[in-house]
Amino acid sequence: MSTQIKKAKLFLPLDVPTLIEGGERLVKLARFYDVVKVGFELMSSVGQPVAINLPKVFGCEVWADTKYYDIPNTVYKAAKATTSHGVAYFNVMAEGKRAMMEAAMEGAHERAREWGIKRPKIIAVTILTSDKYEDLLEKGMVPKDIDKPKTPKEQQDFITYIVMKLAKRAVSAGVDCLLSSPLEAPEMIKRWPDKEVMTPGIRNPDSKLDDQNRKMSPYEARMKDITGYVIGRLISEPPEGKTMEDMARLVRQDIARAEAELGLNRKNIM
């Protein structure tokens, strides 16, 4: 019996201020993506229900990028409300307590039962891809009684340690999915192969510098067994002479090239 390989899935961050701009982007890119991640900017501009409905017009599943981080009771009620809008995913911050993540799961389950709808998958965000070692130090995540990591590798090893610690808490709370940078994702995929793992911070080697500090190219990420790609600016801010559609095709081609080199049989990718 052949082994099934997870299909690469692309998530489009819809980080725009208006429905018009969101619609224009979806006209160009919806066909290249699997799920649309509706961000804070659009939800704050037009309201969560309206923002979530826009990708549905284009036949897309929706990830509400809620990043809930509050007391359990508040998150429980917010999870019920977001579930009401028929999203495929929403997220919570793994830095919150286990009880908070359990409350999100409970709220989503309860509303799905009440309304007879499918429960959204809940994603636990570990450490934002914009964070680097110094940011963890500033947050107080680095104990005073240990030798401070000095080299870039030592610092990344420590970030991975913190990410895995947060991921373990999230898994114990029952979340469906985990999110981290592509530098930590392979460890999570190896540890929890049944969990869906998403990775922002996907950039090309020649991409302009931005706020993503822990990153990897689509090709490199697929070679590391990563299948969940949150890709925004790499595609939505194309270099001179390229269109967004060009960049979306290149991303898909890079992933396919990695799969070919890995010797993956397309018939076995689900």
C-alpha cells in the first residue's frame, strides 16, 4: 500500500484596508491559493462578518486571523462568535494559558453543535516570525540562570526550544494546528505528524529585507517536509518586471520542483 503524502497548501494573507482592494487581490490570486487568511486590518475596517464573507464570494475557505489572547471566558465567547461566521480556521496565541486554548476549543465545539455547522480548526501561534532572540530576551522568556546563547545557531536553537515548549502546551489543549517560522516547523512536523503546521516567513533569497527574521524559500521549506505556506508579500509585492500572478506561479513551481527532487509521486499526495 502506498504512503500518502500531505499536499502543499497555500494561505493568502488578505491584509488590506478595504473590500475593494481585497476584491481586486482575490480576482488576481484566489485561484493560486487554497485558503484566504483575513487579517486584522480588514476585520477592523469593515467588521469581522463582512471581512470573512468576502473570500467566500470567490469560493475560498477562510482563516480568521484573530490571534486571541485573553482570559479563558473572553476567548470562549469570542471563539463561539467567530465560529458562527463559518470559517475553516481561526487562531489563538500559544503564549496564553492552556486553559485559554481549551476555552477556545470548547467555544468552537459548542457553537458548531448548536448551529449544526462544521467546527473550524484552531491554530496555535507559537512565536511570531518577526521575533528574534533579542525579542524573546526582552519578553523575559530567557531564564537568568542559563548561559545566554551567543552564536546565531545557539540563538535559533533556543528559539526552537521555546517554540516547542509552547507547541507542547497547545497540543495538550487539543488544538488542531500549529504555526511557527519555517526554521522550527520541521521539528514540530516530526514530533506531531498528525497536526497541520503553517509557516509564515516564506521568502526568496533575493527578497527585499522586511520584518520577517526567521524565513525560508518555498523550495527550501518543501525540502524540509513543510506543506502549509502563509505567503503574502513574496507574491503581493512582486519585483520589477513581475506580476503577482507571475510570482504565484513561481511559488507553485518551486514547491513542485522540490517534490520532484524528493521523489514524491503526485498520485500519492493528498
